[in-house]
Amino acid sequence: MKVSDILRVKGGTLYTVSPDETLGRAVETMAQFDIGSLAVMEHGELVGMLTFRELIDTLARNGGKLDGKIVRTVMDDHPMTCTPETELDQVRPMMLEKHTRYMPVMDNRMLMGVISFYDVAKAVVDSQNFENKMLKAYIRDWPEEEAPADPAPQARAAR
């Protein structure tokens, strides 16, 4: 299974923010759409990712206040990315190794979408459930074998 399969199921909605937007406005957007990340775009190009991880870290360092900070000051400006053709078997270890919950999907310099660890886990579970269903159907429809011939008469004839 490829990343493009996840994007096809997930749909084309993409949530973005400017690097010069305030963190307060970014938090409002994330809360409004119940999302954990925003792709940070400038002049039509991906320049970073803002996730709840960066927001929580900022809140922890500033006594629970965002103090008018802008996205650029806290975003991950070198997010790990993949392509639509990347296999899920490659994405899972990448996300686990770097503790990445959100990964931009790039086709050359164009942002195609963002996949989450949840999206990857759901795709794997759905794939396994489908495979299990097919295996159970195959086993249920297993062809009957003919009963083996009784070897005793052949043994007696050979004596």
C-alpha cells in the first residue's frame, strides 16, 4: 500500500497557515477543525509544520501563554516528508524513529497532503481486516478432498 492510497481515502482537504500568523490564530484554526497540525506555507511552498507538540512546548516554556508569538518562531522548519509513491512499510519506521505524528506528502515541490500516524495505523488495520476477511472466506469455501483410500487392502494383497 502506498501513501497515495491514504490520501485518496482521506480526501483533499488541507489546512495551512502562514509563517507570520499568530500562534493564537493557529490554535483557533486547529480547534475549529479538530486537527493536530497545520502545514506552514509561504509563497505557495511548504516551509514548515506546526503541530500540537510545538504549541505545548511553547506553552510550557512561557507559563501557559502564547504572548503574541508567530508561527515562524516555533514551527518545525525541516519536517520529514514522503511522496505519494512511498510505501507504508517505509513510512511507519520513519514516523516511529523520529516520533513524527504528521508527515507532509510532497510531489516534487508541491504539497499533496498531510498524513498522520492515525491515518497510517488505520490503513494498516483496514488492510489486515480485509486480508483476514478474504482468508476466512477462502477457508470457508475450501474444496472437499476425497477420502484417502484404505491402505489395509493394499497391504494384504502385497503379502
